[in-house]
Amino acid sequence: MSETTFEIPRHEIEVECVDGETRTLTFNSMTLLPAGILRKTRHDEQEQMWQAFEWALDSEGLAVLDLIPPHKLLDTLRDMQKASEVDLGKSGASSTSSSGTRKRSRPTSSRSASD
């Protein structure tokens, strides 16, 4: 029986650092961020952001993150989500808009057609 190993997809974005240099930030795809991180930190947006960074970045990525100006951290997390093609919701640690809330839902009747 052969054992299959699963590798988490990785993405890259360019980030501007405090020294004015642009560096590449390589990270785990945010599509695979464990739901437990979001659940456990749902009441603390700052903690949620840091937990997401620490899950997605290896030690080299964290070293690059340490060079990003603080006012760019939220944008960096949003860019990571965009590169991963995922929207983690409406918290401060994610996108400012949820694709699930952009469009009004259609009204439905209380009885189904099969009743």
C-alpha cells in the first residue's frame, strides 16, 4: 500500500518593507487555514491576524513579516487571501467585505413546492 503525502500549496506576494525594499513573502495557501484558528480567535481580531500569519509563514516568512510596516499588516493579510483565492470573512483579520453578503438573498415562501 503506497502512502500519499499531501503538500500544502504555497503562494508568493511582493511586500514593501520598512527599508523601502520589496521582498517576496512565501506562504501556505490560506484556503487550508484550519477553521479552529478562526473559531478560537473569533472574538479577538488582532489575535486572529497573528495566528493566521504564524500558521501560514515559515521562519523565513516571519522574518520578512517583521520588516513590514505595521500599517501594512492588514493589507498583507488581505493580499495573502487574494493570492490564495479565499475570503476568510468580515473580521479585521480578513477582507473588508464578504462575497456572501454582497448580494441580497432571494425571498422564499414558507411552503416548498413539494408540499
